[in-house]
Amino acid sequence: MLRTVGLAKGFAGRSVLRGVDLEVASGEVFGFIGPNGAGKSTFLKCLVGVVRPDAGEAEVAGVDAIRRPLEVRRRVGYAPGETALYHRMRAGEHLNFAVSFHPDGDRRRGRALLAELGVPAGRRVGRLSHGMKRKLLIAQALACRAPVLLLDEPLAGLDPEARRTVVGLLRREAEAGTTVFLSSHDLAGAERLCDRVAFLRAGRILAAGPVAELLAGAERTLIVELRVDLPRHRLPRRPGWEWIGAGRRWRLRYPGPLERVLPGLAELPLAALRPLGAGLEELFEDLYGPEDRKEQA
Amino acid sequence: MSLVRQYLRDTLWVAVGYFVLMAVALAAAILYWPDFRDNLPSIVKLLPFDALRELVAGIERFGYWAYFAIQQDFKGCSLFGLAAVALFGSGVVAREADQKTAEFLLSRPVSRTRILLVRFATAAVLVLAPVFLTSLGGMWLSPVVGERLAPGPVLAAAAYLGLFLLMQLAFCVWLSAGSEHQLRAGVILIGIMLFQFALYLVKGVGDWTLYALVDPSRLGPIQAGRFPWREAAGFAAATIGFLLLAIRRFARRDF
């Protein structure tokens, strides 16, 4: 339903996307996770033709997104960031405006979604809270009745109750066969919502796969922090062990129970040792450096 | 239709204001005509530039028609019309970039060419409707000061000035298609036109400016049925040229 090969884009000599390869199946909920500036929004913009990629291929709902962006936009319900809204319009009017361009746009459904999400249709967009604006964007994307939903940070700024409602709505859409592609900072929400995720950093995908698989991998990973820099050849080796990292900070992937691993690490000058954990949050922390984490926070 | 309504939401009241200004300025000028006519020799002595003296000489030659054309077409359209062109034209694309709404609009299933052309057409109506309406209103008001204007020349002069304004509008849309800020596109257009007008007032250079194409030397003969077709065709060609460039610029732009 959605496929990109080597998608690349740069602005003023700075590479934002560096050859992104992705494939998302029909009816799947796919999360694109990464810190600010990772290229998530640019990727979404490339898919709908707001930004023209420098290289690569992109296909959405069977249509070449580079050569026929208009055709793609007919098959996509798109929710950009909240700053993209017309602040002088009323919420209901904004919804009608957005939906009016879509061949299968359904205003009645849009109004019903606004009511379900608690967005006052008569209030000016500029006077809505961040969460309300986000809900308006989600409602207009869903009201387009498109086979593909592209949502930029749909869970940002939502309170826990609203987040539950939106997660439920998007899951229902996916169950009905709609492909949902979203970018997110909200790792907990993405973990609940997505079938598969990809972690993006500086325009490159660091890891991708089914959430359950990634988390299972994370369950058998230790974060090993050392007091001194050690090269790889000085680290202990055991069958099935895989060391990832450099200097003082390493990740150890191991098979079997943790108890069997610990004796093998006894000789190392350990500063800290902790399991990677079993959530996307922990996986994110492991994949990204401290600067990325600070930015994300 | 949605595109038109959405564009009008931000511009309609400005268009009404522009129409009122044009109408009030022309009505005041028409009602002042008897005093102006009676004091023409004294007024000529007060004028600081040769170019302005030549304008008034045009009035002496062509009478009330030239006075009406200068007030409505040369002054009214060039002043208020230019302001309207700058306001409406600069907003066609740059307003979306300025307000960060471009991503929303451009992610709808509508082509950039259509967005640009629909907005250009809407802006053209907003700019030109007051020109024609006030010209017809001036024709209706003229008998109050004992003068009569034939509708043919009045509408022909309005059409000629309309083409002049359309050319500026298309140029402004081209600026807007490449600009991050609406204000910048508008200011550049006004700056260029003011510079043109300043040059127009300089003897010997004035004939080579855009304003020489809309002064009494071109407008006066319209009363006698001599429409400046060559200049009008030039305005139309420039309008199409700027529009094509604007479409190209908009199509290649990332937001």
C-alpha cells in the first residue's frame, strides 16, 4: 500500500532524508519514530507532493507519488502539524474546507467525529487548544474516507483520555482495511497503536520491524557501560553473543537466560549494567544518543 | 468553489474598502471639476514638474474627458489599484507560506496550477470590478457638474487600465510564488512602481517608464475611438508571461 525506495531529500545542502526504504502493507498501522529533525515530516510531505524528493521512488495506494502526486492526494487522508491550520476559520468550516476537495469526502462523518472527539465545531481554530487542533486534524483526515491515512504526530498534545479515543479510532480504521502511517514522539501511544515501527535518525532508518519482534529483541539485550574505553576484541566472547557499540558504551545481545550472561561480564570494568527493557521507550533510548533524547524530551 | 471562498474570506473586506476609496476619490474629483476648470492657469503655475504640467496640458487639450481619465485611470487606478494589486497578488502564494498553512492546502487533491489560477482570477475580479464600477458611477455623476461622458470610451479606458493592472497583478503573483513572506512580495511591487513613477516625473526619462503608457497621451485618444491596441496587447502578453513563470515557480517550490 505504501512503498519507498531510496527516498532522499536535502534542503540547502543539508540532507534530511538519506535513502529511506519502507514497505507498509494494506490495513497495517505503521509508526515512524524519531527525534525532532529526524526527517519524519519531510518524509510525509514527500509522499503527498508538498516537497519534491531529490532521489528515490515512492508509491502510495498503487500510484507513483513522485510523478502523480495529485492522484496520490485523492487516495490519502492527510493530517499535517497543527500550525498548518487556518486559524481564522471555525472548526466545522475548516473540516468542510478540507473534505470538499476529496472525491469520497464525507462531511457528516467529519461532524460526527468532531462531536465524538469533543471539538466545538463553531469555535474559531485559533481559539482551540493544542489538543483540540490535533483532534480537528485527525477528524478531517478520517472524514476524507481515503484508503491511506498519513498522520504527522497525531498523538502529540492529547490528554490520556483523548489519546485512548484516538488510538481506538485509528485501530478501528485499520481493522476496516485502511492503512495508517503515522509519525510519533509518543512512544507509549505508538507502542499501543502500531503493528510495526521504524526508528529514524538524521534521515536514516536505524531499526524497523514488528513491535512485538523489536521488543522481544530488546528483552535479551543488556546496556553495558564501562569505566574505560575498550575495543571490541577486548570484550568477552560467548556463543551467540553480539556486541554493538564503541568505547565505553556497548549493547550486548545474548541468547538464553540472563543468569548465564552475568558471570561472563565479571572481568569487565563495569560502570553500569542494565537490561534494555521491554518497551519502545527503552529501545528508543538505546538507539539514540543522549542529544537526541534531550531533544525529544 | 472552496478555493474561491477561502481566498475571499481574507480579502473581501479589503476589496470593499478599495472600492469605497476609489468611489469617494472619484466623486470628490468630479465635484471639484468646476473649480479646477476655472483655476486651470493658476494651477499650472503651481505645478513643480514638467511631467505634471504636461498632464494638465492634456486636460486643456482634451477637456473634461482628460480630467476624468487622469483622476480615475492615471491617479485612481495607479494609486489605489496598485495598493489593491499588491495586497491581493502578494497573498496568492506567499500568504500560505507566511501563515504556515501551505502544507495543509497543498496536501489536498488540487493541483498547484489550479490553486494559482483560481486565486489569480479571483484577485483579478477584486481588482478590476471597482475600476469598472466606479468608472460607470463617474459617468453617471458627471452630469451633476454639467458634463457628459460616452459609455464606450469610459469602458474602453477602464479596460485599458484593467490590463495594465492585470500585468502588475501577474508580476506580483510571480513574486508571491517565490516569496516566504507576503509583505516582501507586496513591498517589492510597490517599490518598483514607485520608482517607475519617480522616473516618470523626470523630463526626458519619463517616456521610457510604464506610467507613460497610461498617461493622457494614451488615454486621451481613446475618447476619439483610437484604442491603444499595441500597448494593450503588450500588457496582455506580459500578463500571460508572468503567469506562466509564476506557475512554473510555484510548481517547483517546496513547502
